[in-house]
Amino acid sequence: MITAAAISVVFWAYCGSMSLLARTDRPLVQNVLFQMSTAVLYCSLAGGVAWTFIQAGPPLMTVPAFVLVIIFGVLLGYRYLAFLISETFDRVHSAATGIAHMKIEKTYDVAEKAEHDGDVERALGLYREESARDPEDPEPLRRMAELELRRGAVREGLDLLRRALDRVTAAEPRSTLAFRLTDLLEREGRGDEARAILESIERDHAGTRFAAYARERLSLKR
């Protein structure tokens, strides 16, 4: 049978070890499921301590000892308990204010600085890295395309714009990018491809002003 002293030591060891773990930056500590599991285990051990002490003798003798064990455990686990409370508060606050669902606009400060300094190769490399990190984001591809076009690499620029267009779904940015691409394609004598892109905008965004813009551009090509 587990003695009160033994379970108290286990409880204290658990509290102390979790506080040490809270000092690290391990991804596991940030995991919600892990945090919930540790909270459940903490409560289970505290309940086990209470039950063991209550069974050990008269309440007037065992309850004060049990309270002291819990207080010492709280002190040992204070860092981790404070971390759990803080994490819970942050999640509740984020959910209540909608911060958790806000889309944060990306910045490309380092790549933009390289562009400003005339270091095109470095800027392209930085945008390429960002594109690899988030393959669904069309913006690095669009920026790379403009850099390639600026230095006269039209074929590479057009290819990048095509890839960027495939990743855009919202009507306004997709139409804007499509119109930019079709203008360039027209200059390169690729009228059929330009027409196909405009027709897709007219079809996919029917009933919007962007479809009307595409239809107007198509009428000029007839």
C-alpha cells in the first residue's frame, strides 16, 4: 500500500520536474494536449495525496499534514502552474477578442532592403526561401517575377507570374495579377494565352466588376 510519505515525495518530484521543464523552450511544453495532460496528472496526484492522508488517521491529525504537503507542492511547481495559468488566459483572451483568427500580413523587410540596395540575386534568394516556407503564398513569386522582368528575364518573369496566379483565389488580387500577366503576354505575342486567362477571370468571377473588366479587355482584342 502506498504510504503518505511516498506519494508526497512523488507529488513533490512531479511538481519540481514540471517547473524545470517550464524553463525550457521545448515545443512539447507549448502543446495544448500536453499541458492538459500535465494538469490532469497534477490534480490526480494531489487527489491521491489527499486520499492517502485521510486514510492514514484521524482528520484532525492528517488534514494539516496534507495541507502542508500541497502547499509545498504548489511552491515547487509554482513556475509551471503560473505558466499554465498564463497560457490558459492568453488562449481565452485570443478566442474572446478574435486575435487567434486574425491574419497577420507578412513583411519582406530584408528582401526589400536587398532590392533597394540593388542586390537582386540576394533579394531573389530571400523571396525563394519565403516561397519554400509557404508554398501557398503567391506574393514571393509575384515579387520574384517583377525582379526578373526588371532585369530583362521576361520568360522567367512570366513563368513566375503564372505560378503566382495559380495560387490566388480572391477575386480582386487574382484579377489584378491576371491583368498584369495578360498585358505582358500581349507584348510577347502570346495573345491566345492572354485571352484564355481573361476568359477564366470572366467565368470564375461572373457578376463582379472584375468579370466586367475582363470582358472589356476581351472586347478590345476582337
